[in-house]
Amino acid sequence: MVRSITCFTLACVLTTAIATQLRANEPPTSEETSEGEFTVHEWGTFTTFSGSDGVFLDFRPLDVEHHDLPDYVFDRGSLSSNPLRYIGKRKLRGRVRMETPVTYFYTDRHRTVDVRVEFPEGMLTEFYPPVREVLPAIDEQNIFGEGESIGKSSLNWGKIDLLPTSELVPNVTDADLRQNLTASIIHALVPHAPNEQHYASARETDSALVHYRDKPNSPSYFEKFLFYRGVGKFQLPIKTQFEGDRPVLRNLGVLPIRSAIMVDVRGDTIQAMRIHEIGAGQSLPFDQLKVITRDQLAEMVRESLVAEGLYEKEAAAMVATWQQSWFTENGTRVLYMVPGKTADELLPLHINPKPKQMLRVLVGRMEIMPPTSEQEMTKLVAASITARSQHATYQRNRSPQTLYPIPKAIATFGRMAEPALARIAKLANDASIRNEAELLISELQQR
């Protein structure tokens, strides 16, 4: 208890002191080029789902995705007149999940910058620190109905302060003491919550501290980065298509893709294979996947991220953030490096004054249903027909009656269950299987 009070008191004192000492810079009114050392790095993911034919399918987030972030993270609902958790996200059907972009700032001195991000073909749903403006304004009529329309979205943080961590502990010459004090100050300033482990991994870098305060007398918010995520409706220019049992990666864009890794996870067994580069308009097969350890796969991904230009600590932070999802969830996926120019077009990031260098590394996570998985899902849907009939017979003379439970084997597909069923509804020759798949999709959407 003493430690908690001490940390809380330290945080209050530091917040007041730092906010008071920050220069009252006016935000830049036009695009300028910064002086001195100023670098911005960003990483994030674009997640898609496709069948064995490589065609991307829409999918919705599940309720659990509203609880995978710490409670202090803001969302679109935070700025509405009814500031409830953004329930409307459950209604957003998108082809691409734009997940956890984090934007790091490196500066040789305190500086004040304007930051705004756009998502022309998407909806930005969560963010931290808070922002001054979210567009479009929340549609409070459709948020609980058909869902908000996706497109022309943006977040505007406006003026934020960047504080190099080297300046947090002045006049301390002992390197170890300085390092420990700096870590303690950062820990005291940034927010914490019981479920922050997944989110907090991104803090393990040498980036500057970000300070946000809307008005002189309003609360201060500190973090090691800017965070946001959302849902998109656009087509990424790459797909993986099965020719028989052979997966073929196709680059449909005009830019080369450096590094693509196919990963297949079945229980404790991981198989993977990497393509080091695929040129514009090129198609390359993934050769025979080889069994590797989780650590070997993590190193393979880390190497690819560093080759794109991320710092070692940034690459390690991204792997730590996503390794549970990428390396342990059953399924087949391709992790590929989205070209920087493509990321800039899909997700324009505006920083003023401009940094000397800005690097954005977005990893495409392409979840795929191989032919074997499609056959497995078809069998599960066929079994559901029988189970539904048995449930109806059992419920006939019972009161109150209960809803037919989604089979556990289908529910384990998580947020991918709906597009997987959509694939079966299109693929199956048997009309009863198509009808059952569509019925299961309808039931998933209502729960």
C-alpha cells in the first residue's frame, strides 16, 4: 500500500511539474520542416481473411475485442453525448482490421508538434491519448441499428508535447541511477490497468514521452507513443491462392514486397517458410513448410521488421505484442511487409513540423482457409444440421425454450467464424449445408 501511495504521489507531482514547465508553444500554422534530430517510426497490422481462392471476405469484431485493451484507452464512444463503450463497433463489417498502430517519436529536445491521421476507406475506432477531434461525428442513431458507415475517418490530436526521456532526470551523472530513475518516472507517468500486458509491450523502446493536454487546466496524459486502430473497407494488392494443395503468393500491386512468411499452427506444432521478396505483379509459391520453434519464428519475424528499418527494440516490442496471436492461434496465415508508400496512401499520417525521417512498417496478417480447413468447416456445418434438429426435438415440450447453441467447434474460429461460414455458404454444393451456414451466420450476428 505504501508503494502504491508513493507511486501515485510521484505521478501527481511529476505530472504537475512537467506540465507546468512545458513551453507554451503555439501549434504550427503551416507545414514546416523541423530543426535538429526528429524521427518518427510506426508499426501496426492490417488483418484480412480469405478462402483458398484468395478472395478477401468481410468479418466483424467479436465482443471480446472490446475488452482486449486497457480500460484507459479511448474510443469513438468516449466523445459522444452518451459516453458508453463503443458498442457500435460490433456492427462494423470490414474487409480489413487495422490493428494497433503505434507511433514513436525520437527527438533531441522537447518539441511541440501537430499530429493527425486519416483513414479514407476506414473507421478509426480506438485511440490513446485522447484526441481533440474525431471524424466523422458518431452516428448515434445507427450505432445500435445497422451500424455506422465506414469511410472518411480521421483523428486529430492537435498539439502534443514530445519529451526525450534523457531530459527527465537532469543533473544525475551515475548512468545506472539515471536509468533506474528514468524508468521509475516513466512508469509513474504512464497509465496502468490490470489488463495492460498486451498493450504495454509496445512501451519497451527508447522513444520520447508523449504529453497531451487539451487546455491549460485540463488533465495531462502521458504515453510512450500514439496508439490507434480501426476497421477498413479496401482491397490490399496481395493474396494467397491455393493451386491444389500448393499455396501461391500473388503481388497484385506496383511495388515490391520485402518478406512474406507463411505460418501454419496446429496445436503445439508450428510450420513456416519465408519468401524474401516478391516483385510487383509476381507470383511465387511457398515451398514445403518446415517445423520450427516459436523462438525461431519470432526471430524470423524480428529480422524482417529490422530489415524494413525498425529499430531493434521496436521490432522486439512488435513481436512481443503480437506473438500470442501470430504464433499460437491455430490456423494458416501469411505475415507480409506492406510497402511504405501503400501504408501512406491507405493511412495518411500528418505531422507538423515534419520529422527529418518518418518510417512506417505495417505488417499484413492474411488469415487463410486452406482446402483442408474448408473441408473441415463443411463437415462441422453438416453436423450442425443434425444437432439443430436434435435441439428442436428436445425443446419442443420445454418452457422456456433456449436458443440453439453455436457448436463449440465452430465458435473456436472466433471472429473468423463468420467469414469462414460465408465461404462455405458459397462453396458447398449441398443446398442444406449452404442454408445451415447462412443460418449460423445470422445467429452469430445476433449474439
